[in-house]
Amino acid sequence: MSRVRAIAFATAFAVLASPASPEVSLPSAVQILGSVTNAARPISQALVIALDLNSFEAIQTYSTPDGSFILPPLRAGVYKIIALKHGFLPATTTIVPTKPDHRVSLKLQAEGKGKGKSSAQEIWEIRGSLPPDILREVDQVLAAAPQQVLSYEMPRVSGEMASMTAVANQTAAPAFAQTAVGVHSRLGETWQLGIRGDIQRFGDRTEGRPFEKVLAEASVMEMELRSSPTESYRVASTSSSWSYRDDLDKPGTRDAGLRSHNFEWEHGDARVNVRYFEHDNLFRTQQPGSDVIEIAGNTMLVQTRRNDIGVSLRVRQESVRTPESTPMRTADLSAHGRVEVGSSLVLLYGMGSRLGIDHSEVAPSTGFEWQFANDTSLVASASYKVLDRSAASTMPSLIVWSDDSQLLPQYSYSVGIVSSRNENNRVSAIVTLSAADSPVRVIFNDGVQQFWDGLLVDAGDLRRDVRLAYRHDFGDRFAVDLATTAGTATPAAVTGQMQKVYVTGDLQTIFTPTGTALAISYREIQQPRAENVRDYRSARMHVRVSQSLYLPIDVKLLLGLELARAENSPFLLDVAGTDETAKKYLGGLSLNF
């Protein structure tokens, strides 16, 4: 009999055999509820097990997104409460039924950071006392990758709703309103469903009622159906539109917009994505609009303890809305590999390619990760296009600034340092130099920033940027998450006045004892425009505070401030033609249930 089983029997016998005081009777049922945390952050979807030390029967549940859990009423007995999640050491506590209600707090510690027994030894001792059905659940939790488990975090029924509006310091400033609603539920014991929607609208106050004339709006609807931590189906639709004018001296306005529909299937390391995307005037004079449909997928071909090889494929067809145009079809095929050399060096290698009817491109890549100090590594990567038989015209691309994996630049080099003890304590600094091979519109969309604001990068521009990220938990009460990027895009033959500049910064903090969260975002853009048209410059900062009201239901007060300064802005939402600073005071409520 294992050591933990012997200790369990001895504990149960000692407690149950002890003579009870005639004035105090033990409860016939025990209700246990509690929370699972790591430093200042709640741990969602942690497996929580209540093990009866007398009969060795086990009851299980999962922690909710806020880290809390409730076990069903248990018959009187001594219980060991166990919390498990991939990437963390197990946490345990023992409950003696001296009262009907018990509240426990389990704190998980990241692997490699704790002291005492190793994770493998603790899990081995726990496994020796669990029945086969619970063991299968434990194996599934411990075998899943951290990001897969984190996305599988829907309880039986939950939801959230948030609504915000803004009051500006100028009567002519556009009105703003945003509403988001989400519902999550579990279907049976394995299937889970989540639905979320979000809409933002900006209205012209000069036209009478604030939203009688909409200057810009964006909406998104997402649905996810998940059958296991490693298999899911996602459907999403987005739509955005806004009004602008190319020249401040011309009264006419134009409308721009984009719309997309996505379907994604994920199973383990394999993923298939189908997307339809259309846009109008997104690149202004470069093309009026187009319709794109693409099918993409990736999977891992070989995976061992020291190396792995994966492959991805994307087939794309784009039709430009002009009478003389013909559909343009391309196929992107890329492969990537990773091999460990010793205990501190990892080599990366791969190849990217783009094949079309009238052009082809091939770009091999390489890199390394060298751990030269405890929890600190030097990372570097490089790619260079060795074959480039481009067509006479190259279609522009749309990317988010934090993800440019779909691009195949003429060359790209990056180097940086990453230091990480665990996912909640991390700092990194990465420097990148690349040469754009096709027109690109870089958008800065993190859910708060205005969706219309972006940077147009032309073919041949040299992009230089520095990315810094810092995430740290200060004990169990305070956490900070900071990310910032500064970059330029300059034509290879011209410098100075033609330089394009962008600066972004995001800071998020949470103070657990008061339930206060702070989010600050900053965006600065300098965009040269056509000849005889003044350059566009803007700087925007958002400050938003979320404060729990500690009511019987989870209601939070949302307060915010937006400062915007725009010079020669083409967007009707800005104060065009002046250097005034516009202010908006935001307020609203959020509800979680």
C-alpha cells in the first residue's frame, strides 16, 4: 500500500474513531466551495478533486473563469481537496467535517518555482489513491498544452454584458456607444458553447440626434463549439465602415469598409481555416476594393522529445472590382522545424514560399534560442527571399501590427532577449528589420483602439521596430502587464519627410483586494500622404478603470478618458484641420453572471 494511502487510512481512522462531545454533533453533509489562484490571478479550468479518505471515492469539478469552484454536497467524512492544472504543481488541503460549510483557498505554483517535492512525485502519490475514471480526467488535464486548457474554460452557464457611452468636451464631437454581450454554457459533460457579440457606433451630433448619421461603426459576432480541450469549431463575422475625405480642402466624402466571415476547425496540433474577406477603399488610390476567399491549414508532421517538423498551406483567390481584372490565385506553402542541441540551445529552420500563375517566391529562414543564463535566453531569426519572380502588380495585404506571419518580405532579421520564470513573470525585448515586398495596411486593433486608424506601408519600405513586453505578479495582490512597440517605415531611396512612424503602448494592472483593474493604451501615427496633401499625424490615449461594486451579483463600474490629437486628419470622426485636443469621458457598467 502506498505511503499516501497508509497516511490517509490513519488520518480517517483517528478522526472518525475519536469520541465526539455529546454537546456537538457532526453534520450529515458537507458543502465545500473555494477558489484556485496563482499570485494575483485566478486560475480557470483547474481540475478540483474531493477525495474521501475513508472510502477513497472521488468527486470532481472545474474552477470557473474567476477561479471559484463549488463541489456538490458531500456526505460527512474527511476529504483531501486537490487542484491540478498543466504547468503548475498540485495544491492540496484536508477538510475535517466540524461544520456543514467549508471554504478553502488553493494556490497553484508554477513548475520549477516551488520547493519541496517535485511535481512528478506529488502527482504519483495522488494517482495512487484515485479511481480509474478520475485518473483519465487527470491524464487529460496534465497532458494538454497550457494554451489549449486555458481556452476550455466555460462552466455550466455564464455570461457577461458591458455597455459604455461617451460625453465629449465639444458639442460637435461625434457621439460614441459600445455594447458587448456574451453567453457561455456546457452541453452535457463534454461539449461547450460560447457566443459573443460586440458593436461600436460613432454618430454625428451636428445632424440632430446623435446617431441619426453614423460616421463609423464596427460589429463582431463569434461562436465557438468545443468538444474537448483539443478540439473546437469557431465561426466569426466582422464588419466595419467609416467615412473620410482625401483632401481637407475638398467637401466630398468617401466611405471605406471591410467585412469578413471565418470558419476554423482545430484538432490537437492540426488546424483548418476558411475565410471570406471583402473591402472597399481600404487602400484608397491603390485599388477600389476586392473580394478574397482563402483556405488555410497547418499540422505537425513529426514530433519527438528533441525536435519537431510542421507544415502549413494557404490557398488564396482575390478578385478586384474592376471590369478588366481577372482573379488572382496564389498558394503559400511553408515548413518549420525545431531541434534541441544539448540542454541550452535550440535551432530553428524553415522555408516560406508563394506560388502563382505568373510569379513565384521562395524564402528560407533560420534562427536559434540560446539559454545563456537561468530563465534567460537570446533569440534570433532571419529570412531572405532567394527567388522572387513577382508579377507586374502585387495585391496589398491587411495585417494586425502584432501578427505579420502572413507576409513574405524581401528579407527580415530579428534579435532579442527573453527572460521568463513562468507565463506570469516574463520580460522580452525584440528588434526587427524587414523590407516590405508588397503594399501593407497595418491596423492597430486591440478591442479598444479605433478600428479605422492604420498605417499604409508601400512596397520597398524598410520597417524597423522595437517590441518590449513585461508581465509580472507582485505577490498575491498586484499584477502588471505592459507591452509597447515603436517603429518606422521608410522608403529605401528617400529619408526624412517621407518617413512613417508608429508608437503603441498598452498597460494593464489589477489590484485583487479591491477588485480594481486599470487599462491604458497609447497610439501615435505619422502618415505621409499624396503630393500636395498635408501629412496626417495623430496621438490617442485611452485610460479605462474597472471597479467591482461588491453586490450580490458581479457588477463593475466602468470609467474612462480618451485624449485625441489629430492634425490634417482625413477621418470625419476627428477634429479635422485643427490642432485641438479632443476629450471624451466614458462611463458604463459591466455584468457577469
